[in-house]
Amino acid sequence: MSQETPVSLLTPAGRQKLIEDEFLAGYMAYFRKAEDTRRWRVHKDIPWEQCNPEVSEDVTTMVEGYFAVESYLPDYTSTMLDMIRKSRGRAWFTANWGYEESKHAMAWETWLTTSGKRTEKQMREYSEFLAEKEWNLPYDTPRRMMVYQMVQERATYLNYHNLAARVEERENDPALATALRIISKDEIAHHGFFYKGIQIYMKYEPQGTLDDILHILKTFGMPARNFLYNWNEFEEVVARAGIYGAREHIRDVQNPILNALGYENRRDLERAALRLRIAPESIGPQTLPPWVKEPADRAANDVVVSVGE
Ligand SMILES: [Fe+2]
Ligand SMILES: [Fe+2]
């Protein structure tokens, strides 16, 4: 068994081993790149002295919301590590990811207090309020969680990227703009790791992976809705500003992911998932026939015959 063995000839255990080998290689590449190009320091690389106390309340509400979401780091890491502890690539990624995410919560708290928008006492009280609630895994398998993380990291990137543009345009706060730019790079790198992981799953477990992507796209919700004391206000503020809402999610999160994976939109993916479900067990992605992405106007018989060709 090796990476040259056709996927259709692999046993389930063989597939798992190759998936894990590729996750580990993916993490090593991710880590090297992060060390070389993306490391930054909360206390030195953001010009905190340029915080602007006049920043609008809307932007403050957004940063406070992001602080709340990033504060659940202990729950995110402990539940994930519990689920994927035997996967060396994913477990070590999670440890490193936790380090990167911890700086995000620190940066938002530093901005809120340095700008004078919130006092240290308020932040302490909010942290205590947040600690009372617990975050649980929204999906029940490692593969589904990877799809969820792929989507959620891209959505987070979009939030920070769009807010950075708004702050640069209207708020005159180089500290916040710099933090948003730096942190959005971390988020898109996280997205990239999970996206590559999903490509690996697609290679070895195409049918289940397509089903999972479909399921997560249909049921996805950002974690923020579970924690924020002012979720409705936060949701409204980010949507009104054109930072993140249903439209942005489809256009700038869901569709780019689907396009990168080779699907035009969700319906296109749905057709592919349906057709793979009736394909023989042994079919591997290297043998995916063109009908997988054709419009669904062929009789099922035609489809099954063409699989054998
Ligand atoms: Fe983050
Ligand atoms: Fe992230």
C-alpha cells in the first residue's frame, strides 16, 4: 500500500492511514510556513498608541463580539483534542492553532481597554459571564468537524477582512486596522489548513465527504450566536455594515469554497453527492467520471452504466 495504490484498491484501514499521513505532512508544511512568514507579537507589532477613542459604537460592538467568540478557546481546543487526539497531524495542529487564536482574544481585549471603549473591570466581568457558558462540538465526527472548521475560519477571515477595510476608510484607528489585517491573515491560513484537509478526505472518502460538506453547508451557524449577551444587536450591526450576513456568507464563504472544490454552487454539489451515492463502493476520486457534475437530467440507469465504462 502506498500513495500510488489506486484508492479503489485500499482497505478502509489503508485509507485511514494515508489520510493521517497526509494530515501530518499538511501540518508540517503549515507550521513551517507559519514560523517563516506569519509570526507576530501582540505587544510589539500593533501600534496601540494609535488607538482612537472616537471609534464608532458599531465597530466597538463588533470588536467586543469578536473578543467573546475568541474567548472560548479553552472549549474549542479541549473538545477538539478529545475528538482527534489520535490524529497526530490534527492534534498538533490544534495545539498550534490554540496558540495563534489566544493572541486574537488578547488583541481585541487590548484594543477595547486601550481605546477607552471598555474598562478593565467591564472586561473582567464579561470574561466571567462568558466562562459560565460552555461550547460543545456542533458535529459528531472528525470529518464533519473539519468541514465545519473550514467554513467557520473562512467566515471569520471575512469578518476581519471586511471590518479592516471599513476601519481604514472611516475610523482613523491604525491600531485596530493593523490588528484586523494581521489577524485576518491568521484566519485565512487556518481556513487553508482545513481546506487542504478536506481535499485529502475527498481523495480517499469522496462519497462521505461530499455528504458531510452538504450537511454542514445546510446547517452551518457561527459559534457567536451561543455566547453573546447581545447576539441580536451584534448580528444586526455586522449585517447592516455589509461585514457579514447571509448574502456575504453565500457569496464570499460558501461559493468560493465550492468553486475551489470544483462545484459551481450548492445545487451542483448536491447533484454530485447524489450521484456518488449510487456509484459502486470502490469508486475513487481519481476515477470520478464527468457525469458527477453534469445536470441531473439523466435516468439513473444511464448513470450506473457509465460508471462501469
Ligand atoms: Fe481567531
Ligand atoms: Fe482561526
